[in-house]
Amino acid sequence: MITPEEFPYIKSLYVNDCYAYQDFDITLHDYKPFSHLILTGKNGSGKSTILEHLHNYISGWQTIDGRWFQASNNSLLLYIGTLRNERDGKLKTYKRYDETDNDYRQRLINELNKYERVIPSINTVVEVFWEQNKSLIVYSYFKAKRGYQSQKVEGPSKESDFTSKIDSPESTAYFTSSFKQYLVNKKIDQAFAQIDQLTEEVKVTEAFFETLREKLSDIFDIRINSIDFDHKNYEFYLHLEDGRKLTFEVLPEGFSAVLTILMDLFMRVDLIRKQLNEYTYNPCGIVLIDEPEAHLHLQLQEQILPLLTSLFPNIQFIAATHSPAVIASIKNATIFDLTTKETRISEEAVGRSYSDLMMSHFELNNEYSNIADGIIAQVDKAVAEFGNNPARLREVLQPIYDANSAYLSPTLKVKFELLMAEQEAKAVAHS
Ligand SMILES: Nc1ncnc2c1ncn2[C@@H]1O[C@H](COP(=O)(O)OP(=O)(O)O)[C@@H](O)[C@H]1O
Ligand SMILES: [Mg+2]
């Protein structure tokens, strides 16, 4: 079993080139045992590019097709295929080395890194760790454009269909489209376990479906009385408290967006637990989510990351978002704004008003900055009119402040308060 203390979580990212910006570091706050990362920034600032290339990099730890390191007799066998330098389009081929010289290996890695857009920093032996433990690591990448395309289930399938996909770069697409198959397999296994009187196994599966029922009830904000399985059609029905019976296919888009992520992770965790025969174990891993807020109404946007971090406490989430509701939602997170290159920690964001976050994080030309512009215009007008009468100006500013302070960013608020204090001081000096 891998513990969070030994798992190689990402500590920082070096961004070589995300199209919009080049050559900077994103350093994660030193939370123990790891920090989540939330990337924000204007449209086109490179959030998706960073996630996608981080995924490419991590896929290289998983497959022979990129970077592949294997420990054998204390020597490192390193096989690197052909890589394309994305900037000049040239191909460069790396050969196969048996190498014990760590300096040489490091030089080779440095050379390779020139061809990467995003380079995570963990520790020097991450590839070996990953190679040796990949069947016990949760790793998944949810692109911004994702949706649940259900597949018709015809009968049980082999579990190896899932385990063999777990370390492929496309595993997330496979898992999310096949979750019903996975659930069908579990129901059928359970039926056989019942026949064979394997009470423990039956209980474990019951507990799995019970957790699923509970969590889906929480998310949908309506009690699901039971998840019924129709073994003739291999179909599941969510039996709601109000009498409705829904299949997974007819859920509203927001729910299926959450369901997709949830099911993918439930399945991975379940496969790992099964392998270890340890059903309370919380596996370690890294999960990338582009726009977790996609398709969700505000309340669910607030809930999605807290839900995931509480269900999967040893997984490091790396998300890219536009939503202040997502930014302010979890603890132990580093928030990095690509547009300004500012780093915040979640303690500063949690509990701040959304309009604050909107203004300080996004500088959007939306209703919020229109409000801010409006406030600034009112202040300017008052200053123009009463600039030479500090006492009067102080008086006029107060109601503007009172009516608008909730919409002001912290910086703007401080500036406003300073302006009022100045007038007060001047008025006292005059009298
Ligand atoms: N393959 C590519 N080639 C050239 N430019 C790209 C490519 N992919 C994305 N871009 C550009 O890089 C910038 C960042 O895009 P993206 O990562 O999607 O931003 P965000 O997710 O923050 O909105 C955009 O200006 C986009 O047009
Ligand atoms: Mg994007």
C-alpha cells in the first residue's frame, strides 16, 4: 500500500511555453502532505494547455511511448522514442540506454525537458516509482469538453478490460463511457458470490452501491431510495423519493457531468482496493480537471471540489477554472492566476465574496467590473466637485461607500477608505 507520505505529489510546475506565456514557475504551497492546485486566468491564458501538457508528461511515466524508465539491477534502462519539438517542428530521436550514471541520466532528462511545454517537479525518481506502482495509483485527466456517452451493455465483460486500460493515456475516456458496464459486472459478481456464499464479498459490493446511492443523493439534492438493477436488460434505475425512476442516460447535463468524474474515480479506487483486498484504503494519486464547473449551477460548482476531496482524500486535484465558486471552495489549495502570475493560498480565498474574487482574479468586463467602474466614476465626480472642501467631500463619499463596499475588491476598498481618512484629516487640520 502506498501512503500519502511516500507518494510523489507534484510540488511545482515549470511552464516552458503555454503559448500565451513562457518560462515561469508555479510553486505549490507547502501543505502537508500535498497541496491542490487551481489555475485561473483570462480566456486564452493557457490553463487548458498546461493541463493537457502536464497530462502528456504524466502519460510518459505510464507508457513506453514517451519516457520510460525501469529499474533493473540498480541500473536504469531508459527508452525514449522520437519526440517532436513543438516550436520548430523538428523530430529528434533518443535511443535506448543502459545507464547507471545518474549525472548522465540527469543530463538526458534536462535535454528532453527542452521539448516539453510543462514540466512537473516531484523528485528525481518519480518515473521509477510510477513504473513500479502504476496499478496502485489513481490518475485521470478530465478535459473541458467531456460528456457522458453511454454504451449499451449486453452482458458482463472481463475485468481485465478495465485493468488493462488503467495506464493508457486515454483511460479517462474509456472509464467514463463504460461505467455502466463496470456496475453491471459488479452486480453479476455479487450474484455469483451470493451463490457461492461468499458473504464478505457480497457485503463489500453492497457497501459500494450504498456509498454510490448516498453520494448521488447528496449531489442531486433529492433522496435516491435505491439503485435498482434490471438483470434482463442490464439497466440501472435510480429510484427517487418522489417516485420517479431514472436511468443514468436521462439525468440533467449537470448531474451527468459530476457523475462522469465521480464514477471514473470510484472505479479506479475500487479496482485498487480489490487488488489489495483492503476496502477502506484511500489510494493516492493525481487528477486533472479542466473546468470542473462545466454544466453545473452555482451550488454544485461550490460543492464539486469539496465532494471530490472528501471522497478521495489522498488525491491531489489540479484544476483549471473560471468560476469564483470553485476557487473559494477548498482548503489546502494553491491558486495561481496565469494572467497576473500571482499565487494565493486557499485561506485567502475561502470566505471572500464572489464579486471580490471576480474582480481580483479575473478583471472581467462583466457586470462586476461595470459596477466597479460605476463606483469609481461616482468618486471621481465627487472629488471634482468638492475637492477643495474636504469635510463636504468626506460627507459625500460615505453614502457611496456604504452602498457599494460589498462590490469593491480589497484593493479598491482600501483605496476608498484611505481617501476618506485623508479628507477627514484635512478637514480636522482646516478647522
Ligand atoms: N496547438 C496550438 N497551437 C498554437 N496556439 C495554441 C494551440 N493551442 C492553444 N493555443 C493558443 O494558446 C492560448 C492558450 O489557450 P488555452 O490553453 O486553451 O487557454 P485557456 O484554457 O486559459 O482559455 C490561446 O491563445 C490559444 O489560441
Ligand atoms: Mg481552457
